[in-house]
Amino acid sequence: MTDEQEIMCKLESIKEIRAKTVQMEKIKTRLKAEFDALESEERHLKDYKHEMDLLLQEKMAHVEELRLIHADINVMENTIKQSENDLNKLLESTRRLHEEYKPLKEHVDALRMTLGLQRLPELCEEEEKLSLELACLVINKSIGMHLSALFVKQKAGLVILKNPRESKMNNNSIECAQIN
């Protein structure tokens, strides 16, 4: 080989080195861009996971809140049932007392009549607290039933009687509930 061939061979090697160096620089630039994208995606992934943790915490807080609401609803339903039972017991007790009172009052009125005395006033006229009307109104308000529905119930065994004096003021008023 001559010097000229040797120089040409070296020039070819330098040309190849240059091409490979340019190719290497392009790959290096792409590699740097990929590393930057990788770091950015890692940051995004970390942010996404943090946001997911926050959402799960919020979800658990809402689940707990709903659980507490359901517990409150159950307690309130039980309280309402107990109150309705108590109210029914009181109504039944009031009905029984009225059943005891009515024949006794009739007997006392009969005795008074034989002596020429006036009859005793009705319970409703004496004291509103003893009136079955008041008890019925309390029941009506507490359980949201119409009065007509209350008096239809066989359990209570009540009949509606109207007071002629009150009917002038209010045709829908109930003077007193008498037991069958």
C-alpha cells in the first residue's frame, strides 16, 4: 500500500467515525428527551397516586358519614316505633279508664237525679286534659293520621259524637269520644 492509499483509508475511517459520532449524538439527544419524558411521567404518576389517595380518603369519609346517617335513621325509626307503642298503650289505658268512668258516672248521675240534683258535667266539659278528643288529636299529630282514620280503627273502639253547642262554631269539631 502506498501512502496515498493509506491516507485514503484513514480518510474513510475518519468519515465513518464522523458519521457514527453524528448518529451517536442523535441517539444521545433522543435518549435525553426520553429520560426527561420518563421523569415527567414519574412525577405525573406520583401526582395521580396522591390524588387517588385523597379521593379514597374522601370516599371513606363519605362512607362513614352515610353509615352514621343510617345508624341515626335506625335509631329514629326505633324511637318512633317505641313512641307509637307508648302512645297506643296510653290510648288503650285512657279507653279503659273511660270505660270504668262511664258506668260510674251514669250511676252517680242516676243517684243525683233521684235526689233532684243536676247531672255532673261530661268529662269534655270539665277538663280538656281528660278528653279523648285531645288524646285523638295527639295521636293524629304524632303519627300523621286523619281523625277519620283513627276513629275507623277497631282497636280503639271509639265512636264520634258531636257537641251541638260546638257544631255551631265548628261543624268538624269533636266534643268527646264515647266507648261502644
